Amino acid sequence: MKLVRLRVLEEFRHNHADIRSRLDAWIAEVREAQWKTPEDITKRFVHASFPGDNRVVFNIKGNKYRLDVKVSYKNQVVYVMRIGTHAEYDKWKF
């Protein structure tokens, strides 16, 4: 998969050192992935949630952070929308 808007992750990890290695691992894994359906994602990320409109929310570092992306399965692109703490996630609207 191609990742778009990685700057969002870079800015967040700059202020949250505890997430750096987890984000690096997630990025590496997504770049190697070839997701064709949401089921392909849940095979590896069982706690991912799907709020609709091809959006996927990943739990990063247990349940401490949430990463919101939009997936274009046809084009093999993952758009990073936002990342935040669990408390911030509770305020997000989809």
C-alpha cells in the first residue's frame, strides 16, 4: 500500500516519543500490505474498527492512541487522516 499524508504521523510522533517504534512498525507493515477488503485488514489488526466510508481506526500502543485512515482498496492507497489519544478519539466525528 502507498501511504499518503505521513506528515501527520511525523508531527504527532515528535510530541509523543512513546509511540515512535509502534508507528514505525505500523508504517512498515502497511507499506508491505496489499489490502483488497476490510477483512484483509482484520486478519492482521483484529481490533481495527470500520466507522464507514472506507475509514479504518487502528489502536496503536494498546488502546492509548487511535489512528484514523481512509483506504482506497482499488488504488492501494492509505490516506492518514488523523491520530490522537484515546480521549481525543472520543470527540472525533465520522
